[in-house]
Amino acid sequence: MPGIDFTVFKGTPEGIVQATTHSAAPTGNQILIKITHSGICGTDEHYKEANIALGHEGVGTVQQLGEEVKGFKVGDVVGWGYTHKTCGSCDQCLLGQDQYCQNRELYGVHNLHQGSFGSHAIWDASFVFHVPEGLAPEFAAPLMCGGATVFNIIETYNIHPTDRVGIVGVGGLGHLAVQFLAKMGASVIVFSSTEAKREETIKLGATEFYPTKGVKELKIGKPLDHLIVTTNFLPDWNLFLDIMKPTGTIYPITVSFGNFDIPTFPVVVKGLNIQGSAVASRSVHKKMLDFSARHGIVPIIERFPMTKSGVEEGMAKLRDGKMRYRGVLVA
């Protein structure tokens, strides 16, 4: 099969985006995807000074298939996310927790010459997902990581429609969590620094909204069964531990490289659970896409061209905290 030249946008030690060209062809169980859209994720910002191809929320159309690929055809609309490939034989893979495979290939560590900021990508078919009909590619792209990350908590840790679930932060992750939870029938209690996003958040499905800036105590009535922290910084835990139900669970999905510092006594006496969670297994990822298509869940997006200047503009807006709420690069 003849190779194809494709362009990717890479980070550099100076933090300046560069376009580079590669040539490759799919073999075995690989799929060549012509990229039409890519989400811009906060994790991409972490790699802007690394010499790697950026982007991991990709959507496009199948252009070529390796000789071993089954279940896909040329022209299919597909996407991929943070995990590229797993071993398939470790305990985590066998338990259906493949995102925790200790031998996994993932964004920022493997396949550094290609990402979703570019013209094409070649991925193992086992971690490529069909985009359901009714879910537009531009809206599917941010779901490939952001949507999968918050849906994994709901699906894996058995959040019920009768639960009261707190969401800290209305951003790229938070506004998707609100929609997922509202559509499944849970009570969604949102905490944001100011009143600015109240009206929009209620329209997305939140049942209660509380500003937190300058607040010393939160009074929300019934306590929370779950609390999902989606902000890019960890909150003042003293503000939130008092409103947790005994044996409730806190999910800190903030991507931070600092220490996790939380008061010990309230956690112990209330029997609280602190649960880490990363992206989603393939099974949960597929359910998330189907759930989104069925219930009309779409991210609120801002569009940027799939060009050097478009990448730089989108990443700068995300970096400055001005994105409402997910940036999408459009080829």
C-alpha cells in the first residue's frame, strides 16, 4: 500500500508550534484517518514545549485500511482519544479497565510523530471508535477525551439517578458532566467562582448553582453523594468536605503535578472516598458516544482553523481561561 504524506503540528522547547511532514501507510490492524476535527484539551497545553505532535481528541474519515482491519470501511466517520493501544492480556485489560493497562501506549509517551493536530493519523483499529449517526464530528471531537473522562466516573462508579452530584467548575469538563448527569436524571449541584455562568449552567441541566468566591461556608441543604472536581486547580477542601454525605465519594480529575493535600480528619470520620479516574475504557467510551447521540448532548465549542495560526490561537485562548468551553480545530 502506498504511503501518504501528512502534516502534524508539534510543540517545541520554545513553546512555538511547528508544522512538520511525515510519510506512512497503514499496515496490519492500522487505520489511516483523514482528520477533519480535533478538540483542544488542557493536556495538550502541557506538551506545547515538548517535541511531539500535539492533539489527542481526533475525528475524521477512514481513508485506508491495513490488511487485518475488521469492522471499518473507507469513508466511516471515526475518532480516537488518549489511549492508543494496550497489551490485551494484563489483569487490567482482562477486567475491562484497559485505560490502566501498565503496557499501554498513550498520548505524550508513544507515537510522538503524530497526533490529532494535523492532516492525517494512523492508529491501531482496536482504539478507533465509530462516531454514531446524529453526532456531528465537530461535537464528537471534544468527547474523545473530555467527554470520556467525566462519563467514565458516572458509568464506572455507579452514580444513580437518585443521587445528588456536585460539580466543581463549569469549563470544558464540567459543562459536559452537567449534561450527562442531567440526562440520566441525577440532581446536579454546580459550584463556580462567580455568578457569571449561572444562567447557562441551569439551561444545561443543573438543578442548583452556588458561587464560591469569598464564601466561608456552603449551605446547600441535603449533602452530596458525589463530588466531581473539574477545575484546573484543586479547591479549598474545607469548603466542600462539610457538604459531603458520609461515605460519599470525591473525584479529583484535575490534571496537576503537585501534591494532593486534603484535611485528614473529615475524610476519616465521614468515611469519605477519594477516587482517581482517568479517561475511559473502550466499553465505556462507546457507551458515552451512544449516550451523547441518543440524548443530543453536545459540547459548547469555539472553532479554529486547522493551521499553525489556528492552533496557536486556540491554545492561547485555552491558556488564558477564555475558552467557552471547548476549542475545536476544523480542517
